[in-house]
Amino acid sequence: MKTKNYSKFVFSKENREIKTKTVLAIKESMTRFGFITGRPVLITKEWLIVDGQHRFLAAKDLGIEVEFEILE
């Protein structure tokens, strides 16, 4: 699934610390290739980000759709 509704996503206290250099590197990659299919942001049914917070922030900064998958 994909969305530009960034406000639905929620960060978890358990997420690792956001590293600006990582977000910038991902933004550079996304600028060239887009959001790489097969590497979705993993979330719960409550939109809590389980994995992919750096990918989420990069996509949000670029204004592109976030590819995500809801974990069961």
C-alpha cells in the first residue's frame, strides 16, 4: 500500500535514533530511483512504525508516497 498521508504514521519510543546522515542518503537514493519496491515501512494496525522510520522521513521530506505494509 502507498500513501502521502504522513500524519497517520506514529513513531515508537522503541525506534532507533534518527540519524540525519542516513535520512539524507536515503533521500538521495529516492531522488534517483524513487521509493524502492520491496522495502516498505512496516507498521502496526495503529500506524505505529515498527521498521523504516528513516525511509518514512526521507519520503515525507521529498513529498513522495510512502510504501507501507501492515503487520498482523
